[in-house]
Amino acid sequence: MQINWTPRDLQVFLVLAETGSFRQTAARVHLSQSAVSGVIVRLEAMLGVRLFDRTTRSVHLTPAGETFRDQARLMGEQTQEALRLVRNVVNLQSGSVRMAALPSLAATLLPEVMARFAAQYPGVQLELHDTLSGPAFDLVAAGKVDFAITAANPAYADLDYSELASDGFVLLLPEAHPSARSRQPIAWADTFDMDHISMPLPASVRQYADAAFMHHRRGFRPRYAVEHIATIHAMVRAGLGVAALPELAAAFVRQDGVVSRRLARPDIRRPLGLVMRRNRSLSPAAAEMVRMLRSGFGRWTV
């Protein structure tokens, strides 16, 4: 049995089942009587059974027609429910947005944007994973998040990456450090003999510091490697060393007793951008969140 009826066919059938009249049915569905008859003949041919007993004066459902009427009503309700649910998604009345972001972004820019989004679209569920760059790319590749806002990573060339902004690097120093007295930028080369506190590989922060040192043909060997920026701040404040961080990450945790100075020569900048799966469309809700994030990055300058 090949089924290719349309919601319109089912509507015509249900009206005829209700009215018992080809003439009344034709008037209600805005078709000719012959067109209504053609719909019924087509349905009966597809089902291989008579749906109506016809006389010159009346039209009545057969037992098979009564069964089909009940199912046609159910299919009509399901079709309307499907349309309602799709409209809710399109109109951002329901749905979800799953995001991944660097901890520094998740604690600075994203909450403000998420709050605006939640106020405007309360029916959409928001999910945020704050994680490092590598795991963020992995979440996108696995389809566990719709997109990620993170630093660039050439190792994931099969994913789409579009830059939104970039931030420069600063050096965090204890307030009493001799280099903290001047507000002038500090050259990377002038930090070679300092005790550095950084993050372990493969964190993007560590990779950029490695690149800056390699620019001077020096290896970057931090004395301490810890995973959390708050810990880095606390260690700098305690006088255990200095820390080269992207400006946004440095601003993530502000503590008394710690100062920051811009790093220069080379002028290393960390690109921050949007990561998505290639050739995959975002849901309307995710697309709207991306639009709001782009606007937020447009107002944010570092």
C-alpha cells in the first residue's frame, strides 16, 4: 500500500464524514463536488477499501471508514501539534542553546549576553560549558554543543572558525615587583629571567606564551603550571612569580596587590572566535544567541 495523501485530503474526508453531503463538503472546503469525489476515490484506492456507502440521497461511513475517521482526526491533531511546535522553535518560544566558552569569557562577556537573551526569550533553555580551548572544540565536533566561543586552534581545521575579536597579553606582577613601578609596556625578553606562573599544555594561554618566547629563540619553562586563573592571581599576589595572560583572562579575577602591564615585542594577540560544525545549520535560537554575542563582542574592545 503506497500512502501519499495530504493533510488537505484528510480535511476533505473528515468534512464529508461530518456532513454526509458532497454538496455541503464542496462548499466548506472550497472545491467542486467532482474534486471532492476525486479525493475520496483516491483515498479509497490507496487504502484498498470503500470508505463511504453512497446512495442518491445520502453518504454514510462504512465500518472501515469509521476506523479511518478516528485515525484521520488523530493525524490532523498531530499535524497541528507539529506545526505549533515548529512555530514555537522558529519564534524562539521554545528550544535550547548549548554553548561552550573559555572560562574567562564565561565569567565576563557571556553572562551579560545570556541575561539579555533569557529576558527576551524565557522559553529557550540555555546551557553553558566553561572549558579550555581544546575541550571546547571537541564538544563542537561531537555535536554536544551548538557552538563554542574560544581561541583559535589550527588542529581543528575541519570545523568552521570565524574571528570575533582578539585580546593582547599582559604581565601580572606583585605590586612590590620592581617592574611594576613603570606603566610602560614590558618586553617579553625582559621577563626571561623571571619566575613564570602559567597554565599546563595544551591550554591556549600556554601556547601563546611559548610562541612569544620562541620568537626570541628561547624556550618557555614556567616555574609553576596551574589550571585555574584565580590560582595564578593568588600566586602572583603571594610573590611566587609573574604571569603572562591574555588581557581578558587577566581581568577575570582582580585582586589587590597585583598589577598588570602590557607585554610587547612581539605584540602577541589571542584571537577569539565562533566555532561551529561545518555545513550544519544553527537552530533559530542558537542563531539569535550568536547574533547577540557578535553584538556584544562589537561593543567590547581590548
